Amino acid sequence: MSDNQTSPQTPASPAVRFEDFGLAPEILRALEAQGYTHPTPIQAEAIPIVLQGRDVMGAAQTGTGKTASFSLPIIQLLMQHANASASPARHPVRALVLTPTRELADQVADNVKAYSRFTPLRSTVVFGGVDMGPQTTALRGGVEIVIATPGRLLDHVQQKTISLGQTQLLVLDEADRMLDMGFLPDLQRIINLLPKQRQNLMFSATFSPDIKKLASSFLSDPVTIEVARSNATADKVTQVIYKVEEEAKRDAVVHLLRSRNLKQVLVFSNTKIGASRLSRQLEQDGIKAAAIHGDKSQAERMAALEAFKNGSIDVLVATDVAARGLDIAELPCVINYDLPYNAEDYVHRIGRTARAGASGDAISLYSDKDERQLVDIEKLIKHKFVPAQLAGFMPQPSRGSGERRRREDVDTRAGRSSYTPRKEKIDPWFLQPYEPSVSAAEPVAPQPAGGKSSIKSKVKVAALLGGLPKR
Ligand code: AMP
């Protein structure tokens, strides 16, 4: 355990019970069915405050039980409107939960469904990348609680398949990520469609000045709830960092997975291409892996997640955006293949492990190219790492420009003192002569008089081929 960890500021005492909040018997029954015995710290703090109708600014990471901390009181507050009428008009949208990613939307929706299953309240989820038809049918039938990603929600607003005029509760979940993803204008548009009089709840794992600005613009006299110090790394995560050669990272990951017999590992890559490449390479090395990132279709992402959850693959290689909010039970280990460009993502990444009270390992690999990111992370989490050595993968001492103090070797492989890159087999495809594809070989369309556009397209092609000579 590192010394930068924090304990919840107000730990839930085992004496606090869900029954103490005055929740409806239908909700308590659902919690029992979920196997929840006691509220987590954020639930113990947030539930009574939300039930009082107050706005909330919650500093909580995924894995703390924050979804139930807002869903349970929302369901309770909406119980007065619960009815079994078949008329859609009797089921207007009363609560809206906005999330940055489809995966998180899906997970929140699953939780809301589970917690409200014994009530007549209806909920649905809308996110992009899938057919709008079934979402439209669900919305037209009437739902009290909608969980949505901003873009697709606005599509439904435009198509007039949803009306938000009676929304009395708004939740911004993982607000920091929504800003990172450029959702601010969409959020503004959505907020303008809601009644002025409403209760607002905002959750964020990190608190940048931009998040504080957003909070002050739309929360009214909020109660701040902080279960872990903002920008602190998740409690119970053991963090280890290894310095390795950049070219050795792939083999280092394979070595870590094999030597420790690691299963259910989430590996983070900074880029979509990097994630795909690493997952393919791991497969070549005999490790069952899949990649999950923004260029994958929703169906592919769901299939990869499902395969990971049911154990048919051992490793999920993900980008930050795709991994955001993934709730995978008992995830024992995350590996940072690259250190994230944005230090706050480090906090999010390692928050994937040690969820809901379990403990976990966060292993990071860094090379000279990650040095700046490492400094940023250390500054953010106020903790100086002492890199451990991964025997056989250490950089040559002569190259260690910014060599750091090392602690005892925790991972020894006899007989190897520095990494020798593997000899890559070259795919014969790359050795074949270039042949234009059918579309590239298509005849050029007739040009208008003057040949202007012909020059333009030649310029483009020339630029693609490495630029035009200066005239
Ligand atoms: P969240 O932070 O909302 O993503 O929740 C993380 C995980 O903790 C989810 O798998 C929840 O189902 C689980 N969880 C939430 N609240 C409780 C609770 N009071 N007791 C046990 N598990 C919980």
C-alpha cells in the first residue's frame, strides 16, 4: 500500500442500515435480492441528502457504490408517482441520468432496473451506435427514468421521441469525463430543455477548475460529499511501477501475465491503434485477449466485455474512453501499458481494480517516453514512485537518462539482465508490390472547364505522396 491512500472521510458504520433511510419496502426487497447488506460510505452520506431534495456534488470514483447512492433516493423520490397505468402520459420522464459512455450508461441502467424491479417505475437507456428504433419504442411507451449519453439523447429530442419538460431530477455521472470528451455544449443544450426548478446531482472522480465552474453554474447550494479525497488514488490498490524499454513492453506484459498467472486483467493503452495491436500480439503469444475502443462497433464492444466477464478471454486491452465506467466484478489487476497523457486518467484507470471493498494491483510500465506523464501523475496523487525492477526487461544503464532510485528486485528471472528485443516475423503481405484497390483505379470523373478541380485533386494526391515540389 502506498502512503498516498485515503480512507473514506465518513466510513459507513456497520450500524447504518438501508432500513434507516426510510426507503420503500419494494426498494429494500431489491437490495436484499442484490445481496447488499450495508450501505457503502458514499451511500450512507448521499442517500439522506438526496432524499431531502438537496443538490449534491459528489467526489467519488466508480467502484464506491456511487450509482446506488443516487439511484436509490431517486427511485424513492419517484415512488409517489409510481403507477401501473398503460398510458404513456402517466409515465413522463422525471429523472435523467447523463453518462459519458455507452458502457457506463448501460451499467447504470442495469443497476436502476435492478433496484426498481419491484416497483412499477419504468426506466430505459439510450446511447449511440445502435439502432434508434427500440429506444424510440421504449421512450414512446413512457418511462420515468432515462439513462443516456448526451449525443443520442439530443437525437431523440430532435426526433421528438422524448420530452424532458417534466424532468425534476438531473444526474451528471462522471462529469469530469464528459468535459474531457467535449460534451459541454451538448450538456448546455440538454440543461436548457429541462425545467428550471429541479434537483441536480453531479458526480466526478476528479475536480479540475472546469468541473468546479460547471458545478457552480448549474448546482444550487449543493452539499459536497467526498468519500475519497479528490484526485487521490483508489483505496486498497497496490501500485507498482516498472521501468522497461519501450520495445520490451509487450514481452513484459506477457511475462507478468504468465509468471503471475494473471486472469481478468485490464490493460490500458493510450491509443486505439495501440490497443488493437497489443491485443493481436497477445493473441499471437497465446494469451486470450480482445481490444475495446471507440472504433469498435457497439456490438463488438459488448461482445468483448461479455467474453471478458465470462472468462473466455483473460485480457481486455482498452483505451481510457472505452474503459471508463466499466464495472467488472472482482477485477484483480490493471496494467498500464502506457502511462496516460492525462494524469487524472491514472486515477480512473487504477479505480477499475479494488472495487467495492476488494483489493487490487495496479502495475504500470514506463519507458523514457513516459517520463513526463510519470511526473504529472506523481504531482497529482502527491506520491513519489520508486520504480521496481522487472528482471530481464530493465533498460540498459547507459540509456537511463532520468534513472530513478530503484527498490529491491521484486521479480527475478535468472540469467537475464537486460532485454533483447524479439525478432519480429514480417508478414509477407508487406513485401508484396503495391497494387491499387478497385476504387483507387477507377477512372477520373470528367473535369469542368478550366481544370481547376483537377489541379486540386492532383495537389491532394501529391501531398499524400509526400508533398509537391516548391514552385
Ligand atoms: P459503482 O461504484 O456504483 O459502479 O458500484 C460498484 C459495485 O459495487 C457494483 O458492482 C455494485 O453492484 C456494487 N455495490 C454497490 N453498492 C453496494 C453495497 N451497498 N453493497 C455491496 N455491493 C455494492
